[in-house]
Amino acid sequence: MTCTSCANTVESALQAVPGVQRASVALAIEEAEIRYNRRVVAAIQLVNAVEESGFEAILVTAGEDRSRIDLKVDGILNERSVMIVKSSVQALPGVEDIKIDTELQKITISYKPDQTGPRDLIEVIESAGSGHIAVSIYPEADGREQHRNGEITQYRQSFLWSLLFTIPVFLTSMVFMYIPGLKEGLDKKVVNMMSIGELLRWILSTPVQFVIGRKFYTGAYKAMCHGSPNMDVLIALGTNTAYFYSVYSVLRAATSENYMSTDFFETSSMLISFILLGKYLEILAKGKTSEAIAKLMDLAPETATVLMYDKEGNVVSEKEIDSRLIQKNDVIKVIPGGKVASDGFVIWGQSHVNESMITGESRPVAKRKGDTVIGGTVNENGVLHVRATFVGSESALAQIVRLVESAQMAKAPVQKFADQISKVFVPLVILLSFLTWLTWFLAGRFHGYPSSWIPSSMDSFQLALQFGISVMVIACPCALGLATPTAVMVATGVGASQGVLIKGGQALESAQKVDCIVFDKTGTLTIGKPIVVNTRLFKNMVLREFYDYVAAAEVNSEHPLAKAIVEHAKNFHSEETHIWPEARDFISVTGHGVKAKISDKSVIVGNKSFMLSLDIDVPVEASEILMEEEEKAHTGIIVAMDQEIVGIISVSDPIKPNAHEVISYLKSMKVECIMVTGDNWGTAKAIGKEVGIENIIAEAKPEQKAEKVKELQLSGKTVAMVGDGINDSPALVAANVGMAIGAGTDVAIEAADIVLMKSNLEDVITAIDLSRKAFFRIRMNYVWALGYNIIGIPIAAGVLFPSTRFRLPPWVAGAAMAASSVSVVCWSLLLRYYKRPLITQKRQT
């Protein structure tokens, strides 16, 4: 694909296939993502649809093949062994599909990683072959990488071959004509008025035009067949006009005794050479825009050490295997300096793990028994034994790669601008080219040109022809098409490397407009791991008994405050896994509290408004204690039993480091900050005062958070919501940009547009700053792409010629066109050197 018009053609062809629900085509990465009904259409039919629209396609992956492995078989696969292998593998639990290619000695298996794994598959296949076959992972590079490398090689070779023919053409027409001796030799006539120089240029430019440049012919033909003229059409028209006029001129000279020919063979061959060079450089540059994904994929180690256990659970041996052969529940040994080969949890040992390559967190994270680790991270000092939990396509690394790939597929709304222009661009340029030629030709024919205007070797027709060709080849829709997607690709890749996952161009475009941010309190502005700091009882009862009742009610709640109370209650019992009394008739009111029957008592735990709504009287003493705790930024939780208040638990959730500095910096960016929380007003005000937020909404239910977001939007603001819990999901969806704290719930992360993997507030600034810088690049790309065409086309048409005698030769115009696309991609690539705002570096420095 060369421009947006090509991408639109492919998209339309895919959407026209029955069973396709949605198709998205990305020009910059030359990929399509299709959501389709497998019962109606097969993946191979989608590939065929692309090829029928005039383009080439390879299947990268299908959604049902997320857990798929290609195995190479060494040995003889006859009909009988194929049948035995197939039936043996299909008998395994979790195997969804198996395909055997006897010519390539290749077995492709799709499976469920939670039920079986690659080592099980290899073992079954080898045993089915009765020891006559050996199986290993098929040594095959990524299809996309192979395709890109092939395309780079193809363009490089085409350019070098064209250069081999074009340099002599250029020398004979532009250089040797001014060297005495060589000029006379080239001017020597062969047939009538046809010279040796003209014949040489004709012979040398022909393979450039029709052999090396055949790609432009096939592309133009297919584009015209589908009614969507593209860049190839302009190139084919421009070079053909120059070439065939030159052929006509040379043949006329060969058949005439007095006609002096003027050829433009150097124009057609140099145009093709410069365009091939431009495409080669453009593909190289576009390859660098997806470097972030390549780096992420390279994080996984090539090998892993798997531990073997006996029946008593003792390690009896260890074996080094290909990391792609790791299965769920394998125990992996990770030595100091080694990479963690799979997601899992530590079952033995303690160490510090560097997770910066995944989360962007620069400080090593302490790990001990029970802690989770991420595949691709680096173990720093101690030895760890890790039990694998998520492998292959289910790993965190694989999911991050998929998310970034999906983000790079998603179009930014500003891309519609380029799409609209691309629909009319090529036809308009062809019309302008014809009008330019016609204007100059008629002006010369009926009014005449001063003799100083026209070179001695040209007539008015030839001068007009040069202007027309220059207009045709200088116009560049490619730069417009690449302006947005290249910048979005680089920005999402850079964000991922810094722990900020941006889910596509829509999120990026919305984030750069944000002028108001709504923060949740617990887990967002605060650490999210509250602790019990004080307990006040109003009835004579044993504290352990009090906490047994409270913990029995709260253990069923997912709220961080409830978890803090349960953890505190465990301190009154020696055993690690204490069983709490059974809670019956459990009711949870989000943002207010819980209610349950524990043993013989009705237990209610929650805030003041929850108590009043249940007609429970709150004594003056309790209200005073609540006010005191709120002034200290503590949350007072009331406990009532049998409709009578028996105590107040004070819980504190420490504020995150640098929270105040983050809010101050956001204000300096002209971003209004608001805090919305389900907590009480006193605590909310105390926290707001500490972090520097004046606009506070407390005691808000989840739906009220979403209503506040909508209210702000109606006032004309572009709102971002930052939260971490299930109760934040409605507000995350309602906001223009939802930002989920990475350590939050899966529901919140799924609902968000941007995921902050480090759970670091400073990344809110990074997300907004990166999006603003990315869109500055996009705007500048459009200014350059539009400005280049707006200024370049009139100059190529000859507006400066009457006053300055300056004209743009077609080959120079072609070189400028090739350079415009490369410059847009390179301008986007500068985003790779993005640096966070200073506040995000304070902790590191």
C-alpha cells in the first residue's frame, strides 16, 4: 500500500465479504485486523479478498490460534504414522486442531494452554512414532518480519539495478553533452537525425521503465480496476508520458532528415530511481516505528531451567529447555542475572527483580515466597524457584504486545481528514497536470513565448509537457496518509516502554485535549493498602470477639478498607488461615457498607449515612470521634450490632509519594483536578488539602462518579478519569479518557483507554504530555504534507517561470516527492527520543 487510498480500498474489499463484522487497515504497519464470523467465512477467504483487490497478503494469526505451535518432524511420515500421530494428539485434553504437512515435515497444533502444553504434545508425537521420529519447534521467523525484510531487499535491489541503467542515461543527457569530444560522439547520427546518444538513452531507459518499474504498472492497473487511483497511477502516467513522448520524438528523428528530436528518457528513468530510493528509505523508517514491539518480544529468554521433583516434593534434577516449551505449573529455576522465563509466583527463595522493561519502574522490586513475577524481567541477586501460571499467549508480555499491536491498528479521528483528501487527490492532480500542460501549450501556440524563455532544444509543446509531468510526479498523497499513523505507532510504542499503555489513536487524540482530570481517592491518590490505626469501643466486649464479628462480615467484601480490617483481625489469631464465623444474608451497598447475620447478631459495618439510612442512632460521642478522625485524614468506619453502635474503627490509607507535586504540575499544564470518592467528607477534605485539590466530591456512589464526569463534559470540558477499582468502571467508560492504575482490577483496566502499569501517579502527566507531543508531530506532519503539495504543485506548474525563468525538471520533482514521505516518517520517528517531564524523574534523580 502506498497511500490512504490503498488502505481504504483494502478496507472496503474486506468489509464487503459476507461474515465480516469489522475491518481496520493500518497503512503505516501494512496490516489488517478483521472481526469475522468463522461459521460464515474462513481466514483464507479474507486473504483472497485482499489479493483480489490488487494487493498481496499473508495470514499473521487468527484469533482462535492464539495458542498455536508449529513442530518440525525429523523422520519419515508415511500415511500410517500420520494417522497414528493425528489420533494420538487429538486424544489429548485441550487439543483443538491439528494439521500435518508431510512435504514440509511440519505439524501445526492449536491447544488450550491450561489443559496441555508443547512438551506433552512433543512427547505424545514421539511415542506415537515408536522412536522413529524426533520432534522440535519449527524454526520459522515471524511472518511479518520475513515480509518486511523481503520488501526491503526487493526495493534495495530494484533501486541498485535502476541506478545501473539510470546513471549512464543521466551522464549522456546532462554531463557528457558539455565535454568536447564526447559531445561530438554522442551527437553522431545513426539513422537520419537520430543520434547515438538518443539511441543509447532509449536502450538504457527501457528496462528501467518496463522491467524495474513494472511494480508501478501492476499497482496502477489494479487501482484503476477498482476505481481508486493511487500513487502508482501518478507515477505510471508521469513516467509513461515522458518515455513515450521521447520514443515518438526519436522515431520521428529517425524517419526525418531535418527534425531535431528532444527526449526525456532521463526524466522517466531518474523518476523511477528516485521513487524506488524513497520507498526503500520509507520502509526502513517505518520499520523503526514498530521497534517497541520488537523489543518487547525480544524480552523473553531463549531457554529456561525446569526443575524435576520426586513424589515427596524434592528436587531430583534440572533440565534446560526452549522457553517456548514451558507449560503451566512447571517450576522454573531463575539464577541471579537471569531472565524470568514465564509469568508465575515464587515458591522458594528471595531476591530483587528488575521489572523496568515491562512496567517502566526503575527500582528493583523485592520478591519472596508467594509474590508474583512477570516473564521477561531480570532477577538481580538471589535464586528463585517460580511456578509458571500464565504461559505462551496468556503471559503478561504477550498481552502487552497484543495491546500495543491493537493500539497501532486503531485509527485516530484526525486520520479522517487525510482519508477525505485521498479520495479526490489523485484525480484532482491528474486534472491539474492536464490543465497545466494545456495552459502552457495554448499560451505558446497562440501568444508565443519570448525566445529567452524556451531552451534552444525545446519547442512550446515540449516545455508544456515538462510542466505537466512535473505537476503529476511532485504531488504526494503518501505523506498525508502517513502523517497520523506513523506518529501514533511511535507514541504507543514509546508509551509502552515507559509503562503507559495507550489503547490506540482515539485515546491518544482525546488525551491531548484533556483539561480536567477526575481522581478516585483510594488506590489512586492513596497507596490503596489502608491499615487500621485505632479502635474505639462503646460497649464492654473483648476486642478479639469484636473483630471476629466485623471480619466475618467484611471478608466477603472486595473494598480495600474491608481487606484492611480483615488483615488487622488476623493479628488476634495465631493460625495463618483463620476461619471466620459464617455470614448469612450478606448485603453489600457499594460506597456505603455491608450488612450480614453473624451467629446470633445482626452486624452492620459502614459509614454514618449508611447507619442513618438503616434507622440506627449515631450518638454525639461517635460523631465527635468521626470528626476527629476525619481531620487526621483517617476514615472512621462505624460498627453496629443489633441496631446499636458498638465501636468505630479508624483506617488510614497513606498518600502516594509525589501526589502533591503531580497535582501542582497538572495545574501548571492548565488541567483542572477534581477528587471524587465514596469516603466521608472529612477524610476527603483532609486528603484533598494534603495533595492540593480544592474541588472535592465525597460520599459518591459509582453511578454518581459517572454522573459527575458527564456533568463536566456538558460544561465543555474534556475529562479524564483516573481510577483503579470496579466501582470506578462506569466513570472510566463515561470519561473522554479513562486511565486505569495498573495494579487495579481487571474490570477497571478493561474499561480504560490508558493503563498506567506502574500504578504511579506521575504517569498521568506522562500520558497527557506524550499525547500532546505526539499530536504536535501529527499537526506538523500535516502542515508539511499539505504545505509541500500547496507550494510544490504551483512551482512545478511553472508559476515562477515567467518572472524568474525557474522551472522544476520532472526528475527533481520526483525526488522531492520521494523525500516528502521519508521526511514525514522521520519527523514522527523523533518521538522515539521522548523524555518525560521533569517531575517524573525526581524520584530517579
